[in-house]
Amino acid sequence: MTGGLLPNDVLRDAPVHTPSRRELADLELLLAGACAPLTGFLGRADLTSQARTGRLADGTAWPVPVTLEVPADLAGGLDPADSARRTLVLTDPGGAPVAMVEVTDVWPTREGWCGVGGPVRRLGDAGHGPFRRLRKTPEEVRGLLPPGRVLGVIADRPLHRPQLAQIAHAARTLAAHLLVLIPIAEPTPDGLPPEALVRCVLAARDRMPPATLVAVPLARRTDEIRDALLRSRVAAAYGVTHLLPLGQRYAGAGLRVLVPRELAYDGRDGQWRWREDIPPRNRRLPLSAEEIEELLDMGAPLPEWHTPPAVARELSRARPPRRQRGLVVFFTGLPGSGKSTIARGVADALLETGERTVTLLDGDVLRRELAVGPRAGDPDPGSGTRRIGWVAAEAARHGGLVLSCPVAPRVADREVARDLARQAGAGFVLVYISTPAEVCAQRDRERVYVRPGDRADVTGADDVYEPPSDPDLSIDTSQVPVRSAIEAVLGYLGAEGWIDPRHTG
């Protein structure tokens, strides 16, 4: 099957679901054979056994749950006992079919959601996506590797000279071929888009021993140990015999995990050596991730003693100074709190200076012009916030500054908006307009309140507002005049380097 067309009537009539980013990453690993012996998402019996014993129901050792959740209303149309109703089609975020699940198990997991288990089969030719030439299956990679030891490195951050020195020493000591696995399922821990990470690793290739580079759809889990276990298992599937951690934890999967020693730069001859072998007065320690991020944010060059120039150039392209980088300023608060008024004032001030391209995303305008935002009767009230977050992230992707001011009542949906901005390589600033509900109700011009001081009926969503616990900036317009609130936002943006501080007064 090619071109995304479904092969028969059964598939055409099957329910369709777009999994989460982590589930899509797991799906790609399953389809590539990187999770062997798994051939699909785990069912209840396997999950129960794995949680209790670390083994599947048939006794096979397996370290982590690999699961799929779907909305309960969609799961209601699935029946493992009915051949006509046990097929589920999974698509990528663009709606293209990726795989089908032959459903063998369905069960409730949380309110509104069900788990689905069953083997998966690829649909389509999977021929799209950047760096396709680096996306090889474990079988393909093992066929390329020379005989003998294979040193594995999971490069989930750019490789600077300290890491490159560690790799070179380990490969030389083991007399091993180097296999570099580059996670591409999500942005790096410091916010680099996966494509930028690949470019940074490629830029360091001439500083490595002979190596095979592979792009792998690995997504991080919230549990560090499970994350380490799955990554070790996947590395072993690709043929790794020895694993070199670069700031991560790895264990299990039958691999030998090396324990790297601390390196430092020797100012006497410009070499990287074991830290204890260099006198303190001649020693320079590696820059921390925070120090590297600060230099990039300011537009300062990364020192050549620490970062190869080719890697520094890629990092500077991917993470330009803050005043040139895209930014989403996300205002949240109750209707009538003053979000739109403050956002418009900030937009006007920035347009006067002309230093940034400014886009104002007001909820009323978005609903009128693009039908984007909360909709009356929407079964998923958070979808409006997520739609606005997507539009904001796309507007910021190419360096624009976006001011977005939906109500966004739920914490989880605001986190999605933050994540979308991060995936676009943009910054995200959350501004909470904390005006009390009783004051907002007194200002109510659109009659959105059910009862003053109780809850807001936001275009039919009727969600209780969840205040943010850690906003970047909080403003109560019942205590602060609008002009002062605008100046507070501009002052914060200037102090954080997003705009010229001279334009904040």
C-alpha cells in the first residue's frame, strides 16, 4: 500500500485515532522491530504481569509498559471478538495513516479513556520526514556494523568537546565501532528541535572515530529508570554491546555500561584529560547546559576550547539570541480579568518600537475569523486552548512574538500550549491575570458568568478555572492600573532578554 490509501473496506471503515507523541514514538519502535519480541501494544494481562514481575504474561522478560490509550467513545466501537470491529487505524498528526492495530483487548484506564492492546502493522511506505536516510531499522543497522564490539552513545544533546573526548577514549580503549543513536521523537531536554539536534551531531562527525549514525524515535518517559531501561533495550536491538552514558542513566538489556570519568580542559596544551591529572590552575571545567544556554540566549559565541566551530554554528542557528527568537506570551485568567486589554497595550508598545514582528491572538477575533478557540457544546472543552496554542506556536516558529489571551482554564491545556511553542523552537512566557472572580463579574459585558464569584461559562465550556501555580508573571488588575500592568509585562520581557530593555518604560 502506498500514498496513504487504505487497502480494503475493512480499513476504510475502521475508527481512526492519532496517538500522543510518546505513543507514536513507541509505535515506530514496534514497527521497526526495535522492541522485539514485542509486536504490538500490551494488553491487560501483560501489563499486570510486567508491573508485578518485570515479565510478560508468557514469562518473557520486558522492562517497561508499552501502551496505547484512546477516547472511550472511540473504544466503544471496538470489539476484539468481532472481526469487523477489531481494527483501529493510527495516523500521524497530519492525518496520514501510519499503522493498524488488530485489537485483542480493550479496558477502561481513566475517566473518558480506554487502553487498547494488540499487534500492529505498518500502513503506507513511511517515506516522509527529515533525515529519512538516517532512519534505519535495527536489522538494517546490524547488517552495516563490522564484527566485534560496538560502542553505543545515545546523543540526546549536542556533542561538545568534553563528550567527544569521552567517546574517542572509550572507542579507542575498547577497539570498538561507534554507533550513535540520535533521539528524534521530541525536542531535546534543553529545547532544541530534533532536526536541529541531528544537524548538531552531524556537524561533530569529523571529530568522532569511524561511526554509524542512526535517527531513532525515542521519547522520554517521566520515570527515569524506565526511560533508561527502554533505551538500553533499544540500543541492544541495534547491535550495541557497550553503552557510554553521557549524563544519562542506563542499565539492563545485557549491555556493559561504561562509567565515564570527569574530564577537564588542560590550558597548558589545549587537550582534554582526566580532571585529576590537571593542576587546578591550568584546569577548565566543561560548561554546564545552563551556561551554554545563557551564552546562546545573549548571542555570545561559544568558546572554541569547549565547542567545535561547526557545532557552535548549528547551535546558533537553532537557538538564536532571545531578541531574534520566536516567543509566545500566553495570557490566562478569568473572562473580564483584563487579559485582552493588557495584551493589546503590549502589542501597541512593541509595534511602536518596530523591533519585533508582533501577532495578537485575541479569542474573539480567532473565533470570528478562523473558528479557532472554545466552541459551545464542544465535548472536549480544552481543545479550544490547544487550537490557539498551535496557532500561536506556528506564528512564533519563524521568529515572531505572539501575544495570546484565551481564558485557558485548565492547567493541562496550558502545558500543551507551552509544549507546542517549545516544539516550534520558540520561548513561552505565562502571564496570569489574577483578578478576582467577583471583580471580573462586575466588569462582565459578554454575560459569560453563571454566578458572580463562582465559575465562568466560557462559550459553553463551563469549566472551573484552574489558576496556574508557577506563572512567569502574575498581575491583579483590581490592584494594578492597566498602564502599570502593560509596563510590568514589557519590563519582564526586557529583563529576560526578549526585547530591548530600553523599550520597556
